[in-house]
Amino acid sequence: MIPVMEFRQFSEQQPAFRVLKPWWDVFTDYLSVVMLMIGVFGCTLQVMQDKIICLPQRESLGNTSEVEVKSLLHLQSNISAVPKEMTGLKTQLDFQQYLFINQMCYEKALHWYAKFFPYLVLIHTLIFMVCSNFWFKFPGSSSKIEHFISMLSKCFDSPWTTRALSEVSGENPEEKDKKSATSRSNIALSPGEGSLEKTQSLRSIPEKIVVDKPSASALDKKEGEQAKALFEKVKKFRLHVEEGDILYLMYVRQTVFKVFKFLLIIAYNSSLVNKVRNRVSCQVEIQDMTGYRNFQCNHTMAHLFSKLSYCYLCLVAVYGLTSLYTSYWLFYRSLKEYSFEYVRQETGINDIPDVKNDFAFMLHMIDQYDPLYSKRFAVFLSEVSENKLKQLNLNNEWTADKLRQKLQTNSNNRLELQLFMLPGLPDTVFELTELQSLRLEIINNATIPGSISQLEDLQELSLYQSSLKSQTTATSFLKENLKVLRVKFDDNRELPNWMYVLRNLEELYLTGSLSPDASKNIALESLREMKGLKMLYLKSNLTKIPQSIVDVSSHLQRLYLHNDGTKLVMLNNLKKMTNLIELELVHCDLERIPHAIFSLTNLQELDLKENNLRSIEEIISFQHLRKLTCLKLWYNGIMYIPEHIKKLGSLERLYFSHNKIEILPSHLFLCNKLRYLDVSNNDIRFIPPEIGVLQSLQYFSVTCNKIENLPDELFFCKKLKTLKLGKNSLSSLSPKISYLAQLTYLDLKGNHFELLPQELGCCRALKHSGLIVEETLFQTLPPDVRDQMKAE
């Protein structure tokens, strides 16, 4: 006999998969087992029992009474009991004759349905079983199901799920510790699969979370990392599964196939079940062998097969009605969309998104098993829940002591903390009450909490490619205390909205791409609300100065516009900004010095770096700017310095480096207040002796030029502290270098010197670290001079 367990492989699936089997699938599985037993039982009888028993029948026996015929049929192979007048041909092979007759009549006279009924039952049942579980085996669907079940069980058992639902339900974890733990063997899943308490309905019964051990007030690091990984897995799985609906289509197709097969089985079985009869007439042309042509046969299993067929029809009918109900459920409800509305209402986690396609279908199937699964799984779809977990992990990783070790003093002499590429803002930051500057780089989707008010000394905040929201109490604190704000962004939509209410803000640095059309820059239009702004730095791609900047000009003192090479036109608005003392127009593709600048009578520093200036004849108009002390015209294409430069008697610092100047005009040195003069990286061949007029000169650089000789008058500038002569064509250095007693930095590298004058020893302030020269040339100095310079 064939054991039923041999057919288990046709319906076997992982135990964890049963959470995706609703009640109708479980019910039809049991029906399939019963039908399989009927088929196996029938097949076993077919193999082990005699199929049919036949006796010969004379034509003259047509009028024989029914009682006599029945008595004949009970005779099997005992030829001695047959009446002498009914005996056929004697062959001495009587037993073999009847076996042959039985076989012939079974093949020719018995209806095919009566012969093959148990095999049909077995085949149909196996098809039903394979069809019911095909979507668990098909490669395109089984992989998704395996991943889903794996994540579902981990999400269910995750301590973070318990903590998140406890927080939103208002339960105290410490109170929950007092609840007795119950066994989870009611729903015994495979290793790695979750377990849960039985509930009647998720919508009517609140969740009672039961854990094996008391829940701590905070997750340990390992549990936090596991929960974080689960969030990432769920996010990626959702993106992948929501793209298609193969699971839904597979289930619909197998259900439709089962309905079709049910109708087919009912149709042909109903019409053929009456073909299973006990008595069968058989006519076989074998008179030359047996002497008889007509036989009366008894189908020994007809009565049993008839009962089994009716039983089988009833089971198929129940199976078919269940499949029809499944079809109704599939087509009546929208199973490709799943709403977590009831979960949002019960848990208070309002950002749980609705899902679609295969993701939605699997959740509908899970609800048929136990809705509690989807409720706990929904926690890992919530961005709010994920942010809370990230915050918890951050606080565990970045303790106050660890952050305090990262404190440094920045260029503004403020105690600064720099955080880079963190998933959020640790709450422990706000325990560093001594903090004065906070710098955040590439930190997104974080929120500044009200606890920032503990940082009473905080004055500077830097946000580099970081999008931060701010709570109301935090905004109020920043509004009153923040003095400096730096924001670096890729899109102006990343600019924090709370930035514009910082009424006490004095310095604002904005670096990022803005709309070239100033009228569309809503971000800049809001600047007019900053009544205390004194310094504005914009590194962007503006084509003209926005009106909003002009609106704050009454208190704006420093304006720095750094473009990316975009041409800045329509600079007439500058005329209204009369309070400016510093102005930078860098990399703005300017070809001439804007005339509007000449109206800025309070201007003290002007920087026109990296433009396309060729001629600066307009420089004569700078004589109206009586307070101008610093002029930077470096990194341009200036060919010469006009004579009018002598009119700028107030200049103290002048930058002409990285141009194409060939001649230093003597009238340049009529600006006798110059303390800083940089003409490096040009094509200058000669330094006029008039340079000796600059008695206030402290810094002079002619590096990277073509100078061959130095005038002796240069060494009359006795206040020189920095002298850069590197990368020229000098071959000798005058002994008058000894006049420069205050010299601390001397660059001679890259020339043609053969030796250095020993008079360098008279420059007492010059040390070895400040003398930039080849080591071999340094060795030409007397030993005592070398020792003097090396001495600290």
C-alpha cells in the first residue's frame, strides 16, 4: 500500500509560509488530504483485489430465472460444479481460461470510468494540491514571499516594535515589566519567525505586548543596530515589491484554475457516476477457445467505487464552493491597495504610508491569519518611528563626554563642535553648555529641539548641506541669541524657513545655487525681515543684485558676492548701499569697474578678484572714496597700472597679483601710505627706485616675475617685515639688506644666487624658518650667522 506521506512533497511548504494561508486555503488543504486518501485507497484496491469475475452464458439461458443466473454467478472457477450441459471445450486449462476471460471482459466490457475512477481522483487531487501551493514554489514569487516572511517575523519580535507601540499608547515600560510573560507556543513558527498573542480583531482589541524579559528604558546598541537594519530592509523591499503584482496575479490565476477544474470534475463525474455497475454483460469472440461467446461478469468493487465517487463529488463540491468564495474575495475587494488607517488611529503614528500591489496583497493575506502582524509590521514603515530609533541610537553612540572631546576653537575664537554625516542631531549636544559654535555637515531630516536653550553661549550656527527643522521653542531661542549663520545648500528649498525670523542675526553666509532671475528668489526676498543684519555673504550665480539686499542696506556694512562665473549686470542698485564699508564682487565676469561703486563714500575695502578686467582707467574715480584703504584687483588680465593711481592717497593695501603687468610706474609709489603691496605673478622686469618713498611699507611681494636687479632704495623701506623675491632672475643680494632690521620673512628661492651676504646676520628678527632659500645657498652664510638664525 502506498503511504499518503509519499505525496507530501506536492503540497509541502515552509512552516513560516502558513501566515500567508487564509482559512479557506487551510480548509481546502484538508479537503485535498481527504480526497487524496480516497484516491490512494481506490488505487490500492485496484492493484490488490480481483477487478472482475466472469462466467459463461449460453444463449438458451435467456429465459433462465434470475435466481438460477445469480447462482451461476457465484460459481467461480470450480468447473466440477458446473452442470454437464453447460460445459464448453475441455482444454485442461480451466483456470487459465477464466483468468483470460476476466481480463478480456475487464478491458472490453467494463466502462472506462469504472476502471480509472481512483486514478482520476488521485490525479485531480494532486493537481489541486500543486495548484494551491504553486505560488510558494514559483521562483518569481517565492523569493518575495521568503523575504517578506523573514522581515515580518523579525519586525514582530524586535524590541523596538514593543517600545514604539508602548510610547504611542502612553504605556510606561516599567509598568509593562510587571505583566506576566505568557508562552508563545500558541503560534509556533519556524526558527527566526516571530510569535504573537492571539487576538480576535485588531480593530476591537488593543494590542497587549508580551515579552520574555523586562524591557529596558533604552535599547542596547546591538538591538538598535538590528532595528536600524530592519528599517533599511523594509524600505528597499517595499520599493522592490510595489513595482509589480506577480503575487496577486499568481494567486488569482490559481484560484480561477481551481474553479474551472471544479466545474469540469462536477460536470463529467455527475454524468458518469452511474456507469459504475455491479453486473456487466460481456461478449468476446473466443468460442474456438472456450466454446462460449457471451459472459456475465461481476465488478467486485463497483459498490464501493460508487459510494466513493459520490463522496468524492461532495468533497469536490465543497472545495469548489470554497474556491468560488475565494474568487469573490479576490475580485470584490481592492487587494492591490492596503490602508493602515485603522493602525494610524489606534497607534497615533500618523505617517504610516498606504501600500500597493504585491505588498498590499501580502498584508491582506496576513490579516486573514492575524491582523496583529500587520500592526507591528507597520511600525517599520513609519518615518517618525525610524527617526526616533535613529535618535536613540545617536544618543547611545555620541555621549556628552565623547562630544566634549571634539570641541575646538574656530577662526572666530569661538568654542566649536563639528558633526559630520550623522543620521541626526544627538540630544547630548545640548548638554555642552559651554558650546559657542555648532557646525553641522551633511545631516538631513533632523530637528532642533527646544533643549537648545540650554546652550546660553551659542552664537554661531553652520549648516553645510544639512536640512534642519526647528521646534517653536528652539526658534524663539535662536531668534534672540544667534549672531552668525552659515548655510551651504544645493537647492534654495533646502534653506531653513526659520532663518528669516532671526532678528538679531548679524552675519549671514549663503552658499549654493539660486535662480539667476533675482525676481524668483523667494529666499532672498525674505532677507528684508532681518533688521539687524550687518554682513551678507552670497556665493551663487546671480545676474543682478536683488532688491531685497538693497532693502537691508540701511544697516548692511559688508557685502560679499561670489559668483560661479555668471556675469553680474545691472549694478545700479549699489548706489543706494551707501553704508557699505566692505564690498567683494568675485568671479562676476566684470570687464570694467562698475561706476556705481564710486558712489559708496563709506567704502574702505574693495575686492574685484577673478573678473575679466583689462583696463582700469576708471580708477581715477576712486579719489572720491576718501576712506578707501584696501583695493584688490588681483586675478584679472590688467595690462598696466594707470597714472591716476597716484590720486588714491588713502590706500594702505594694494593687490595687483596674477595679472599681466609689465611695468611698475613710478607714480604708483606716490601712494605713500601703502603698507601692503602685492605685484606677484606678473611680467615685471624692473622695480623703480621711487619705491624707497614707501616708508610705511611692511609687506612687498614680487614673486614669479622677471626681475634681474633690486634697487638699493628698496632697502630704505625700513619697516619691511615680509619681502618676497622668489622665482625671479636675481643673481645677487645687496649688503644693504642689513637696513631691514624688522625683517621676519624673506623669500629668495628660485633665483640665481651663488651666495648670500653675511649682512643677513644684521636682520636680528629673521630666523631660519623665515628664510626661504635652497639649503645649499643657506650653507654659504658664515657659521655664526647660521647659528644665530637657527637659535630660537
